[in-house]
Amino acid sequence: MTALNVAQKILLANAAGGLKQLPAAGQPLEIQFTHTLYQDATGTAAALAFEKMGVDRVKTTSVIVVDHKTLQVGYIDGDDHRYLETFSKKYGCWFSRSGLGICHSVFLEDFAVPGKSVIGSDSHTTNAGGMGMLAMGAGGTDVSFAMAGTSYKIEMPQVVQVNLTGALHPGVLAKDVILNVLKVIGIKGNKGICLEYTGPGLKSLNVTDRATICNMGTEGGVAFSIFPSDEITKAYLEGRKRAKDYQPLAADAGATYSRTVEIDLSALEPTIALYPRLKGMEPVSKHAGAPIDAVFIGSCTNSNYENLARVGELLRGKKVKVDTAIAPGSQAIARQLAAAGYLEIFYAAGVRVMENACSACIGQGFSPPSNGVMLSTANRNFEGRSGTETAKVHLVSPVTAIAGAITGVITDPRTLFSGDLKIKYVPPVVDMDSYVAPLPPAEAAKVAMRYGPDIAPLPTLDPLPAKLSGEVLLKLGNEITTDHIQPAGKYLSLRSNADEYAKQATFVQVDKTFSTRAAAVRDAGKHGFIVAGDGYGMGSSREHAGLCPRILGVRAIVAKGFERIHLANLANFGILGLVFENPADLERIQQGAKVSLDTSGLESGQLKLVVDGLGDIPVKLAQGKEDIPMIRAGGALSLFASQQKAA
């Protein structure tokens, strides 16, 4: 029998239809997910999609978490949360109310199971790979189909081994590990691979360290990351009173990988990812002494007990010199910190302890001042993501962040202590009664859904015309993120009303006239095109970055390259994703150019974009041939509706 690595084993175990052998890398593979995850920023639209499917009850272990829109300024967010709670009760989901924690933190604590699989409507669902779980982010519509029992199509990834040797020095954390992995593999060009962590260095990383590393694998564009399930995993589950969920998962002797990346943990030092978009991962010592204005310590990446306890130890007897906020990853972590005395240390030091939520990571509060410099432990530092367009946000580990808070300048944390940074351990807090558990089917059937006035049904999308004709609405460069396309921050409350979100926010950070111009082209019976460079759609899983341009009449995006989740989201809403046969052709096309495209030859994969004054420009379909029926129908829900009628 062929020796399998961990990634291959977990893919085979979760493949649809009882598959006995995996396909070659790059070939189609269908996964039957055991678990699904919504959060409130993407979950409302996803839940509306699920309702359109007409399914009586979810077919997976489904968890819905309120963590993004917790400021609740006005009624809209509260209405969304009430809607999601009634949805959970009606359809058989676990529900985590506002304040209980970030979705990836609470999922790791109470729901992640080694050897199982989860697909979530948030790109950092990959976090659960630290538990030895197949964990992937996707658009909310895809997650909803998985909840309904439908398999999810991926390409069989190449498995890249990240071999860890040595052990981390005090003051160097898991965040520094993943920043150095990203430094090696880059933040784009990794589509179609997964990272599997191996080697003797594993024994120095606990489950929350491993989750941190898997969490930010997303920033490299990988499909997922995974660690084995071992005695460290077992100890974590026993601490969470979930010993029954443990199962070992290890690579076979002789297992092979497409390539190997070597990381010597002993050689790593505190690392900083410079603004913007993780453009440079460099030693903190290289930037020591540079002044800062604010520090945020939180996010799903590294707001666990072990990291925040280290922050507390560095803070003992000290005061912070700049505006500093800490947001624990979950209420369980906050309660554990309180029991150990660390919350009192935070308060005494002048730290603002924020709600157990995403908060400043996504620009939901604690935005830095104009032209300010913030050290953040978040996973992304895209332009404007903090809520302040002119601010610079550099990413660091929690101990590097607090070292900066103490000194007022970028500081190598190792200069503030000697020896080991020992922390106080107290038992984890386990409180499953804090969740709203799934109701029995008979009781669930009686639940009345609650819709707020700003929760609008998803639009019905029309089929793809035989010929697209219109203009290039935008010409963009490389690495256009989902924050560029459909920003979060102050716009989050609009996500339950896609029409309004499209009107107010689409490409607003790139061109404030976009929505008006696009709507005018649409209303004239024409179609919108966008041309762009490489890495189009990098960043989050937010499907509104596909839905809202589609509402505004965009029917095709031609780029040098796309990121995986966004490309799938475009297909889900009937937008063609096309790539240039000759990437240099991008330079020839100007914004405002009149263009047309005959879509009758989609199945061939080879198409010609006709540009006035330039003639034919060859392009090819970036999406899979299996996506063509969905694109032709106008999107996933339109296809589903037509199939239901035919049945």
C-alpha cells in the first residue's frame, strides 16, 4: 500500500463517495465536510442562501458565531444577530452569542476534531488545521451547500512539507514562525498547495501555537495547512474535557511530498511584517527604536491564553506608553486570564481590555490616528483595513507588540527580560452551556424566523447572455484584495442588504465613482468588465466581493491570475473569471475601453476579448469546466433553482 502523508490521509478520509484512492495533484476531488462554520459578517447572506435551498435541517455539525459586528451601533447588527440565532434554532446549528469569542477560537476550543473536516465562511477557518483537521475557508454560498449535505469540489493539492527542527527561544512565538514560513514561500503563487508541518520541532509547539501557524497560511494563498494529531493534541483535548474526540494522525513511514521547506526554530528571532500586505518579513531588531502610536493585541491568530499570559508577565509592574488594547480570543480565555490574575495586570498597566471579538483586526473599533503607526498581532495589514486609510499597521507577535507598548517604540522583546518567560497555568474554562445548542427537530420546526427591516433577500441573478458587450469599468494592478473590492470596517453593517452594500462600498477605496458608473452601464443594458494583474481577490472569503460587483452589472473579470476562494465566489454569482493568454495584453487595455465577448465557446476554454481599437485579445477560462453550467445559469442559486424545477 502506498505510504501517505497526513494531508493525503485526511483528504482520503473525508472524500465524498467512499473514495479508495486519491487523484493526482491538480485533478478534481470532492470533499464531504463533517463540520461547517459561519460568522456574523458573512453568515447572514449565507443563511439567506441556505433558506433559498429549502432544506429542513443542516446535515453537518454546524456552528454560527457572532464575532465581527459586535459594536452594534444602531439596530442593524442586533437584528442580524437575532436572525442568525433564530436560524440556528430552526435549522439545527450551535449558536455562539456576541462576546463568547472569535469563531476560530471557540471552534478550536469546543468543536474541532482531529481527522474530521470543516469548511467555513471565513478564510481563516484554516486555524483548525492545528488540531489535525482538514480546515478550509470558502464563500458563504459554498458553505451553505455543504451544510445542506452537498460535497465541495477542490483540486487535489500538492503537499509541501514544512520540516521543523530545533525549538523556539523565549520571546519568539508561533507568530514569528509563520511569518518566516511566509517569507520563504511568498504571499502569492501558492494556489493548489497545502502545507504539512513535520519534524522534531513539533514537540515544542502546543495546539494553539499550531493553530496560529495554520491560521496565517491563508496569507500565503495555500488551500489549507495541517499538523499531525499527537500526544500534544491529546493533552489539549483532555484539558477541554474532550478526550473522546482524540484520534492519532501521523504520516506513514516513507510518505513523500512535492517539496520540503526547512525551518530551524532555534534560528528564528522576533519578526515584523511591514505595512502593507505583509510586504516584508524582517527581524524586529532591524527596526528597533522606530516610534509607534498604538498597539493592538488580539485576533483569531494569536489571542490564546499562552500568548496573552506571556504579555501579562512582561507587563508586571509596568505601564504602557501608547494607546494599547487587548482582545482575548474567547470568553473562556478571558476567564482563564482572570483566574490567573493577568486581567488585573493588564488594567494596572493602563491597557484597554476589549470584547472577546475580532474588533481592531477588521477595523471594528480601536482605529489608529491619522498617519499613525500601529503594531498589531492581527493576520492582515491591507491598506485601510484598520479603519484609518493613512495609518501604517505592522504585524508582530503578542510579546513584540507589548514590548513596543511598554517602550513606545518598536522593541525586540528579548531586551526586556532574561531567562525564560514563565507563565502561570490555571485550568482552561469549559462551559458548553454558554452556547445555544441545536434544538430537537420537532421543537425546531416551531421556531419563527426573525428578520430585521434591513435584511434583504438575496437578488435573483439572470443567466449569462450569449454575448457580453460593454466597457472596462476599472483597470487595476497586482494583488487586489477583497478589502479593495468590498471593504469591511464601517461598511460591515451593510452586508445583510447586498444592494445597499454594492451601492455604498464596492471599490470605494479604489475609485469612489465606481458604483455610480457601473450602475449606469448596467442600466443602459450593457455589461461591466474589470481588468487586473496577478493575485486578484486575495484576502478574505467574503462572497460579497463577488456578489456586489455582480449586482452592479459586472459579468467578466480578466486578470493575470486569481486567488482560489474569490475565483469560486465569482462563479457562484455568475461572473466569468478569465486570464490573459499573453499577460502583457493587460498593458494594452485602458479603462473605459469598449469591449465585447462571445460566451458561446466557454466549454472550449479559449475565448477572444474584442477591444475597440485593439482587435481580438485571447483569453481563457480560469474557472473549471464544472463551473460553466452554474455561470451560464447566473450563479449557484440560480442553477439550484432551475434543477429543483426540473425535478
